[in-house]
Amino acid sequence: MPRAFAELTFTPAVKSAQTRYGSREANRGFELATDPRNELTAREIAFIAERNSFYQATVNEEGWPYVQHRGGARGFLKALDSRTLGYADLSGNRQYLSVGNLTANHKISLFLMDYPNKRRLKLWGTTQIIHADDHPELLAQLEMPDYRAPVERGILIRVEAWDWNCPKHITPRYSEDELTEQLADLHQQVAQLKIQLQNQQRALHSGGAELFKP
């Protein structure tokens, strides 16, 4: 069974480009793979749970793509099962470009980045827009209890394919929380060194005073 993403994306035009630029044979392996990669494993689910943002691409009726950055609390994109992702869509600038696109074309693509570790997961899926009037219990599963922005709808994504991207050219970047975690040990070491220096200074001062006693 071929990789699911190859079935979705290796169109005749893509195969023609691969042939022209000399990568057709190298890419043929994706069409002969035994693992379709259309169900999330524990590795992908754990990776998704740690993300606080992702990029999503949709396409409108005229064929124009739109890429949107989605951000929120860590884990706001939830894996409901091995084939289903979902997130609560909060009130934004009220242009509804992505929502409108998904109403006309249910297909979506996601890029999930882990900049510090230079990892990148890409997914393809088909979507369903849900509202509280129709699916209150399902929408409740997508909400983040500590986030107070109003939830307008939920976006469900049926995973059709996924794959890990090459880490090449991913520049490591760190959020404030990630920097705080990484610097915690260094701050502790600096504090310990300050205490040691203060103790040495006290000992030196005390020893010097003894030398001048009559």
C-alpha cells in the first residue's frame, strides 16, 4: 500500500515535474511503501499535544490558497483518536477566510513545527465545522478551560495522511516558556556560585581581620 500522502499529492503534474528534475525514481518508493501513514501513532499524538501553534492551508472557490497561523495554549489542537484532530475556533478578526474556504472545500493541510528540536510534522485532512447548537458535547471536548476567549465553532479534521519532514533548514527558535525551562538550571548554578563567592569573601575578610589583631 502506498503512502497516503503520495496518493493525495503525486498528481500527474507532480510526477511530470519529478521526472523532469530527476527525482521520479527516488520518489517512487513512497508509492511502494507498506505503511500508508494515515493513522496517527503514539509519537505523532504526543508531538501534537505539545504544540502551541501550527500553520494551516485552505483553498477558496477560485483556487487561491490561504495559509493561516493558529496559536493557543499548549495542546489546543487535540487528537480525539488516531484519525481525528480538532480545535476550538475562537473569535478573531471576523474575516472568516479559513472558515469560508472550508465551507466550500473541506480539504486542509497542516504544518506543525518544533523549532528547538528541528522537527516538522505535516498532515492532510478533510474537515467538518461543528457548532454548539448541533454538537455541544463534542465542542466541549475541544475547549480549553483556562482560555476565556469565546468559542465560535469547532473544526474537526479527519486525518487522511501524515509524514515527517526533513529537518534541514529549520532554524531553532525558542518561546519565552522554552527559554525559561532551558535557563532554569543555569540560573540555579549562578545562584549557587554567588553563594560560594559570598562565603569565600566572608572567610577571606574574617581571616584578614585575624592578622591585624594585637
